[in-house]
Amino acid sequence: MKYIGKEVSRVDGVAKVTGMAKYAAEFQLKNTAYGYIVQSTCPKGTILKIDTSEAEKLPGVLKIYTHLNTPKSKSQSGFVALQSDRILFNGQPVALVIAETFEQARYAAQLIQIEYKTEPFNTELEKAEPKPARSAKVRGNPKKAFEESPVKIVAEYTIPIEHHNPIEPHAAIAAWEGDSLTIFVKTQGVKDMQNHLAQSFGIAKEQVHVISPFVGGAFGSALNPHYYPFLAAMAARDLKRPVKLSYTRRQMFTGHGYRPYTWQKVSIGATEDGKLQSIIHEAITNSSSFEDFIEASNNYGRSLYNCPNYDTPYRIAKLDLPTPTWMRAPGMVSGAFALECALDELAYKLKIDPLELRLINYAETDPDTGKPFSSKALRECYIKGAELFGWKNRKFEPRSMRDGRWLVGWGMATGIWGAFMLPASVKITYKADNTAYVESATSDIGPGTYTVITIIAAEFLGLPIEKVKFSLGDSQMPDAPLQGGSFTTASVGTAAQGAALQIKQKFLELARKSDPVFSNINQEEVEMSEGYLRLKTEPSKAISISELMQKNGLKEITETYTARPSSERQKYTTMAHGAQFVEVKADEELGIIKVTRVVETTATGRVINKKTSHSQEIGGVVWGIGMALQEATEIDHRYGRMITTDLATYHFPVNADIHEVITEFVEENDTIVNPLGIKGMGELCMVGIPAAVANAVFHATGKRIRQLPITPDKLFD
């Protein structure tokens, strides 16, 4: 391979660092008006009175929308703003001010007077009455096996609400031409946004043009169509001029969801030699009062460890808060924190090395389904990671390793993620000047999709990377799934390969007519390379593609290919795996905890671009460190209000918090997952990190902290 598996710089890198890349709020339309959202201060109840008279008198104010004058949405799903006088959560939109300038709209918003009738509310999971949600098959007889096990562990773990804080705030610019809508918007799925807005306004989806070429961070926060695109489009239609609407930083905390509050209880039964006999992994997560958001975090270990008896009861608690959403490694990282920490507790009770315990219970086939894995190099990840980290030098006893005043701890965990693939289409136009234009309605939220699809297309078209241009983020392009779940490269990349191979087949058919050398040659025997169609076994036998096209009167050849998961995949469990080894240092006098070293080894099939892939892995490690040590959204339950709603009070890692991070890949040859052998890595790289950090903190201090984040006050306790 010329490009696949090598290190390639981002093809969109220059555009991003020079400001040439345009994000949703940066497009310029003539005569644009500006919106500002007014939010409720009531956690639950009814609007009794809303007075907009003073605000409407201000210069520049065009119109103020409330539930009294906002057109009704025809959407059948999700929360829609300004549709009734009902208040469902603190921070709910209750008015939208449109003015000639943003400053005028913001000032007018402050003059709106609202009276509420407040009703009893609850924002605490501990005070809720959870209801059963998604159920999974019980394996064996977990309760009986647990009771009969000679060694038992029972522990509870909690994870607070956590919030996405992407650099780019959510924003939209909407404009109508007749009954057709064009909207520039932050989204991870232009097709989903197109369908949502078409349904909302009762128009054909072809009348909605969604444009989102660049997304400044998302990882779940822009998966669902939130309430602001409808508001922007509604106002633009009513006022007959473009409208720009964006969240403020504080509004993002109630406007796009969050990782739900998660309570988990893990009960493990094992033999004295460390073999798992029973796992009962209970979980409760919160949702809103008006939607059921399901995130079954306790499914994490069902296909990971050999355990004959397994149960995962899951419930949701309905709270008077906005609806949660997907946040990087949703469910899996939360479940890993509980189960991987519980396994660490079991290892100490048994006096077995935590890595050895995992190897004792290593599953060669999927214990949940009995299916073989399409590939599984987790054992190699354990071995390689332990070697790179120096795990053999670890002293078993807590508080047994020091560096001056610092207590040193080493912890480890396992990460898994499904190797998913969804139907996706790619269109390639090959031009007579040996350049190619590739397009698909996918997204790039930061992992490097522009680059990897360019690499795949260039590889199979035999063109230099700089002669291939890939475009995305436009609903008028061929269908592609939203970007999430770590399935984009596998799905869209396979489609790009398929389209390129169809182009090659077209050129071969033309070559057969022009040159007898190619008359009895099949596609597998030729390759496209540097503007020529060549025999693989005899590269000197080649024909110029440009001349071939000119001879046939062709300026370009266009092919669209749709890739779909193969039926063969159904016979296997398809997963990506990884191991995480973490060193922490703790100062008991000051309560400081810092992660000084991380080694992460991952098996994710074939790695397309090692440069951006390592960047993805490092990013996942950083996010995991933030989840372990810093991230928490605090709620004042007296008012049902989220209060850490800015970048000063919501803490996450900065450069000074991150030290040595080593990421290595164990590549797998897996053509069952897809022809290119690609598995997702964007979520996997985070999954085991919080658990590994927590386990390292215990090894350093002897204090088992089961509530994230692990902050100094908990260390003192």
C-alpha cells in the first residue's frame, strides 16, 4: 500500500489553522437577522404571564417569539421549543428575540418579564423511582452462582452528569427561497437534520438543503437535531430573511444533552483461583421527564470475560432535567469504570495480579452468543502494553511505591467497542486530467475523516493524495450515516473503495477495446497507478488513462457505490479491543493527583492513517483522564439548576494536566468486518482510562474511590 497504513498529515489542516475552514456560524448571507434565546428560571411548571412589551420597543428588535405566537412544529420526536406554556426543566427556551444585531437581541432578551407557576420537581436520582428499561438475556443462574461462590465482591459506583464542551458552540443560519430551506448548521448527520427539518415544516426532504462542512468538536453533542435549528428556520420563514442563531456557552449546558448520571452496583462471585462464576451488574441512569434516553452501561462485560452466569438489570430514573445524549464512548466507558474497578477489587482480595486475573478469564469466543470473534488481539494488547509500561516491575501492595513525597500507583483496565458498519454511499468523478472528486454526505467532527477517505480513494485510484479532493457535510451528496459510534471510516471508507474499483472496472472495459494486452485480463490483475492502468505482474504493460478517455470522448467518469455490511458478519462477533496501563502520583498532604504516564495498546483492525489515529488515541486518553479526575456538572437541587455552566467552573484537562502518553496499535487482518479490515477507534481509546486511573489511585494510596471524579476531598476522606 502506498498511502494506507502510513502517516499522512490532515488534508484539511491548513484550512483549519488559517481560518479558511467555515463553521456553521461563519457563513455570510445578506440581510441576516440575529436571534437570542431566553431561558426559563423555573424547573417545572407553567408560564402564567410573559411580558415582551419593553423589549419590543427597543431599536432593532424585529420580533419576539413565545409559545403564544410560534408556529407549531410537525416533528414527532424530541423536544421542540416554544410549543406550549409547560416548563419541563430549568433553562428551557421560553422566548426567542430576533433583532438586526446580536447585541440588540441579547439586550432585549433581558427585558422580558415572565411569571411562572412552579410545581414540585426532582433533579436527584437518589430520590427518583427508577423503572425497568432495556432488558438483556440472563446467562445461567447468576444469583445462585454468586451465593455459592467462595469469593465475593459487592461494590457501588457513581458517575456524575458530564457535559460536552466543544470549542464550536452550536449554531445555525437559516434562509428560505420560496418553500425551500437552506441551513448552515452544526450537525454530525446532515441527512438526519434534513429529515428532521422536513418533518418539522411538513415539506419534502428535497426542499431542505443542509450544509455542514466543518464541525468544531462534537462526539455526540451534535448527533440529535436539537431545538435551535427549527427556531432559526421558523423565524427565517416568518420574517422572510436569513436568521442566525447560536448558543451561548451557558446555553450549551441545557441545549444539547449530556452524559447521564450513572449509578452502578457490581456483584462478582469467583473461585479462589480467580475464575469468574457470577457477575450481576446493575445500573441506573437518568433521563428527562418527557423522553426515555437509554444507555445500558452494564452491557460492557457481557462479551468480554468468561463468566457462565451473568445478569445486567437496567433502569432509568425520570428527572426534571433536559434529556441526556450520547457522549464519547457512551455507556461503555461508564460500564467499564464499574466492572474494571470491581475486578481490580477482586484481584486484591484474591492476591492475584490484576492483569493475570484478566488473562485467567480471557474469552476466546463470545461468551454471550457463542459466536467466534472475527478477530481478537486483546491478549497481544495486554502483553505489548505490559511490556511497554514495565508492568512486571509493579509491587503488588498498595502504598508500596514512592517517588519522594509522591505516592506512586500503577493501574490497568480493558477497553472494548463494537466494530460497526452501516450502509453508506460515495460518488467519485474521475477527470481526464487525472484528478478525482469524491463526495459523500458524511461528517468530520475532528477524527480526520477528510483525510482517511482521501487516502482510501487515492490508494485505489492510483493518484497522488493532492490530486484527490473529498467533500462532505452536504445533504445533496450521496447518503451516508451520521458520524458517531466509530463506524464512519468502516462505512464510508468501504464505499470509497467500492466506487474506486468501479472506476477501475470502467477503464479496464475501455482498455480491452483499445489494447489486446488487456483483452483477457480481469480487474484483480490490473491496478491504477500515476494515471495509467497497469498489469500488476508486468507494470511496463500499461495504458494512459487520459489518452483512453480522450480516445472515447470522455471528460470524466462518475461512479456511485453503496457499501453494505456483508451477511458473513452475522456469523461472528465483531469488536475492537484495547488495554490501558496508567501511572498516577498522589500527594496526600495536598490531595493532588496527577496522571504521569499512560500506555494504551489497541487492536482496531487495519489502521488507515497512523498519524491521525495516534492523535485520536491520545485525545481519548485525555478525555478519560478528565472523566476520572475533573469532570462533573453540579446541580443546585433546590432550584433544579445546573450551576457549573461555563469553562471556568466546569473543569477538564488542559495541557499542564497531561504528561507522557504512549499509544500503540496491534493490527489485525480482518476482512470479515469489511473488505478493508477497518474497526472503529474513536470511542475505544477512552473506554478503560477512567477505570485504570481509579485503580492506579488505589494502588498509590490504598483508598478505593468509587465516585467520579476523584477529587482531593475524596482522597482526604
